[in-house]
Amino acid sequence: MPDKKMSLLMFSGDYDKAMAGLILANAARDIDVEVTMFFAFWGLFLLRDPDQMTQEDKTVYEKLMGWMTPKGPEELPLSKMNFSGLGKWMLTEMIEDNEAPKLIHFLKGARKKNVKFYGCKLSVEIMGFKEEEFIPELEIVDAQTYLRDALESDVQLFI
Amino acid sequence: MPDKKMSLLMFSGDYDKAMAGLILANAARDIDVEVTMFFAFWGLFLLRDPDQMTQEDKTVYEKLMGWMTPKGPEELPLSKMNFSGLGKWMLTEMIEDNEAPKLIHFLKGARKKNVKFYGCKLSVEIMGFKEEEFIPELEIVDAQTYLRDALESDVQLFI
Amino acid sequence: MPDKKMSLLMFSGDYDKAMAGLILANAARDIDVEVTMFFAFWGLFLLRDPDQMTQEDKTVYEKLMGWMTPKGPEELPLSKMNFSGLGKWMLTEMIEDNEAPKLIHFLKGARKKNVKFYGCKLSVEIMGFKEEEFIPELEIVDAQTYLRDALESDVQLFI
């Protein structure tokens, strides 16, 4: 379906919701649907590169925000039944038992399959993140760039 | 509006969000809009039939998942102000005071009005649910079946 | 883009999600896209006018609901990392450090730019709110009015 387009606004920063978004993105690319993912607020944590974190040029609040929040995909909590990590550990075990791919693999898949990664400029500024702290595919854009893209899409979801 | 179509991705498994989704589904059917609801992850708990639960052929994790999670619509928690059930009890009392229908009635309505019920295959497998544990209308499908349906819809929401 | 239309279903009542919705609404109006926001359940708390609260003609539950819930935009909690208000305080400080507008300013902007404000009739009745407790632009409508509007929109999100 090469003339179809999907736009996902990734807001939540939960492991399970990130999984849902990335499963949809991979499935859409497999049937040749164009996909844009726009990461805002907590959603940005999914795209942090744990090896590229920096504390330079940051205010105290920005440093705190950097420390206290998940560093990359595998650190994201569950939206429900997280139980300080126990629930998430159980879920990832169950995913392995089923030989299903983990979050990191779905992210890798989305990057390989040319999903378009947008990051919300205002969120990045407020949280004090630097562009180099994210995966290199991420392009920082404003809300209107997201909107123009979403208005041309056949499916839009807020996740 | 018989040529219009709505697609709801029911992810959350909260009482109040399930209510929102089912109210929209019923309202849409009443004006002749076609409706598909695709239940994934926590959303599947809404469609469990409390009389059809089984522990057979399940791993320890899958049994735990079956025990620890809500068994059917009336056991779902609120997304906010649940207060270990007190907030939900108050809300359901307020619904009764207003003689408004409860969640179970909206679900019954949706089933009668021929809403299409899809369940996410991957979620069902990972959580170890059996098809017979759900309401009989539920058809287990993969993410691409959801996508193809959503791409043809006029409204898509992630709830 | 004057022939384009966006429809936002504001369900959550979280500070950060209200912010996301209002930023999108403002950005859309700036490029001449028509915007409808339909406030349901917890989403209604955003539009309460703290100076117009009343306890008259309310049941005990309705009074409790009025007391225990956020009174207007600046009282809304964060969806994540709220830490009894500490996380939210930090976030609002970071917003100020960046000289970015606060939630209340985005709401003011949306009101000035003629965003259409709809409130869910059933939610208002169940929670026992009176029409005069909300901002005057809010029009109380049923789910079908929302649906008909959403079906004609180019973007629909459930926030």
C-alpha cells in the first residue's frame, strides 16, 4: 500500500506503549506504508543513546532530569503493573519464552526500514537534551512540521 | 452515515477508558457508522469471560498473569483516582445515581450492534491467554489486519 | 491550510497531556487549520473556572468529586514523575527557565484563536458539574456531536 501513510505521536515513554507503537510501525513498513513517528515529552526517552549522555552546559534541573529518567529503550517502565520493575521483568521473560522480539529489536527494525523519526523541539529544549544524546536518525522539528505531516496521513495515533 | 468507519485500538485496560471507547462505539453504531475495536495488551482484559478462565497448558508466568489481572469488565481499575478501588466504587455509584448504563451494558450494546471485535495475536500469545477465555465474538488477528482496517477508516483512536 | 480540520478528544486531565493537546491546537490555528477539542471525563478538569465553583444542588458524591479533583489548569498533575507535585514543580521551573509559555497561556491562546470547545454531556452529568463552573466557551454536547465532527476531520487524536 505504497500511497498510504501513518503518523504516530509517541508521548508516553512507557515500555509497553513504545512496543505497541514500534510493532505498528514495523508492520506498516512491511506492507509498504510510509511511517512518521513524532517523539514528544516522555516519548523522547525511548530514543536516548545510553552511550551519548552528557552533563555539559546543563542547568541543575536539566541534569536531574537526565539522571532520574530512563536511559534508552530497555530502561522504560510499564504503564501498568510495573511493581518497581518486577512486572516488567516478568513480561520480558514471557516475551522471551515466546521467542518474540524485544523492544530494542523493534526499534532496530524501524530504523532499518526507514521509519521517519521526528523529535519535538519544544520538549527537547525544556528538558535540556542535546541533539547528540539521541539516535542519529532523530530530526528535531516543531509542532507545525508534525501537524503538516499528520494532516496528510491516513492514520494518526497519540500513543 | 453508512459509508463511514471508525477504528479504535483499545490498549489501556482501564475502566474509564474502556467506558469511553464503548460509549463511542455504541454512539457510532447508532448513526450507522461501521466500528472495529482492536484489543491489544491490557485492553484484552475487558473481553475476558470470568466463567471461561483456564490454567491448563500455561507456564508459571502465564498463570500468574491470569490470576493477578482483572477478570472481565467490572474488575477493571480506574486510570486515575482509583484509591485501591474506593474511587471506582464512588464513580460507579455516581453512574447509578444518574441512571446511566454501566460498563457491562455498553459492552453488551456493542456486541448486539455488531461492532467488530479483533484481538491482537501477539499480545494473546505473550500473555498466554487461550481463545476460549474471551467472549466468542473476539477474532484473533495480527497487527497488519488491524492496520489495513484502520487505513480504510475515517476515525482512528488509540485508547 | 483553511480546508483542513483537527479533532482532539481530551480525556486524561494530566498537566503534560493537556499541554500537548493545547500546543497542537495553537499550532494548528496558526496555520489556519480548524480545531475542535472535546473534553470528557478527567479532561473536563482543565476547563473548570476556579472562581465559579459551586456546591449547590449536588449530592455528597458530587461534592466530594468537586473537592478532591484539580480546580483549573494549573492544578493538574503530571501523568508521570509527579512525585506529589515535586516533579511538576520542577517541570514548570524548567518551562520558565526556557521562557516557554505555561499551560494557562496555551489555554488562553486557544480561546483567543477560536478553537471550538465541546464538553461531554454524560461526563458532566455523572460528575455532577454545572455548566457555569466551566469557561464560558464550553458547549455541552453528546457523543454523537463529537463523532460527526471527528468523522469530518483530517486528524483525530485521543489524548
